[in-house]
Amino acid sequence: MRVLIVDRIVKLFKKTIAYALILILSLLCGCQNSGTNTSLPEVTGQFAFTVMKAGQADAIIAKTQNHNVIIDLGEKDDGDEISEFLEENNITDVDYIFITHYDKDHVGGFPEVMENITAKNIVVPDYEGISDEYKEFIKTVDEKNLTVTRLTEDISFVLDDVLFEVSAPKKQIYKEGDNDYSLVISVTHGENTFLFAGDAEKERLSEVLSEFDRQFDFLKVPHHGRYNGKTEEFISAVKPKYAVITDSEKNPASDKTISVLKMQKSEIYSTKDGNVSVLSDGKKILINQ
């Protein structure tokens, strides 16, 4: 009888310990998830970026206190000008280069720029391009033995006092092709929020709306200001105070897109009028063109 009682006590003790461990692990996981979703770095400096005049193309150079980030590199002919801008601003080492997708007006300048800088991380969407510029991108990666991350899930990271959240495309096939594979990048600096929407079209904008379900102070307008069936809903949800369109005199933004932005009382800037420089101190945003 005593042996039976002792055996039961031992089993009960083991079971209690197991439940306790599960509870502790659950609480720890809960705390980690909560911290990831809610904690933001304390503002200690400035965040600045320039949306470059590059025709109907994207080339965005961003800087935290001690780190550099590039979002897209324009067309092939833009490579020299982007390289000059980087040299003038003493940028030789870049922490992240994001190629939002493989259209020629986003990846074309990559080979030229990589002759003049080094990059710790090159992040791209997970699909195969078909353009000549994509082939040149791959050739450069191979020749320089560069490491490229093809993003299959969302990531987030902090550089100094700036939080970056990168949304990866959620489908393997999109009706709109390359544009809807766009990486979309949210940036938070103190009280200021910024959204860089690549060339996202209807399907991708729907994903972004559900993923970044909040307003943003600044919007890099998707797809050079072209209008589609999701444009009004997207801009109305984001409600940007400031909006930058990467268009040109030859290929200007849609009047419908401009109208929607004006309805939201956004300050609208166009790179066809020159580079757009943005500076955040964590509370205020200053824009110069």
C-alpha cells in the first residue's frame, strides 16, 4: 500500500512540474510577442531620407544615426547619378538594400551602384524576374559573390532608433505580375510613421491594408501615382499627411490619384520637380524640395 501511495505521489509531482513548465513557457512566449508588437525604440536622433528625381522610377536613400538603407535603385541610366549622390553624402557602406520588385525602374541601377558601395544585406521578393535588368542584377550578384535574401515572410528590425517592418508578398502568383510582388516597408521613428509601397496594385494593396491596419504620416505613393480599383480605399485608409509620387513630365501621376490625395488633405510632392528630402526628429517631419 505504501509503495502504491508513493508511486502516485511521484506521478502527481511530475505532472505538476510539467504543467508549471508549460505555464512558464507560455507566459514567456506571450511576453515576447507582446514586446515585439508594441515596443518601439526611444528616439535618440534623426531619421532622414531622400526620394530621388529619377524619371518614372524609384530610388530612395535613407539614413539613421549610424546606418544606411536603400529602397530601389532606379533605371540603368540612373546608376551614375545615384552613385554621385551616395558619394556626396559619404555613403559607402549600406546596411540594407531593398529591391521591392524586378521592374527595370527599380532594379536597373543596381550593377552601377554596387561598383561603389558595399551592402551587408540585399533583400528582394521571392520570385524570378524576366527583364534584362533582372538578368544584369543576377549577373552582378554572382560576379561579386553577394548574398541575397529572397523574402518569404515578413521581417522587422531596428537600426538605432528606427523600426523597420517589411511586408513580403503573400501569394506565389499575382494577376498584375511583377508589381504585386512588391515588398512594402513601414518605418516608425518616434511618433512619425512612413510607408513605402513600391508598385503595389490591387491584390497587393489589399494585403497591405490588412497587414498595416493604421494611418501613416508619410506615403510613397504606389506605382508612380497610377490609379487602380484599390487606390481610393488604400489612400483613404492610410490618410497620409505627406505624399511623394515618383513620376515624370512624360509619365505623370493619374489625375484621379491626385484627387484622392487632395480629398485627404495630403501635401503632395512629385519627383518630377526634383529630389524630395525628408527629415524626422521623432515628432515633426520636415520636407524640402
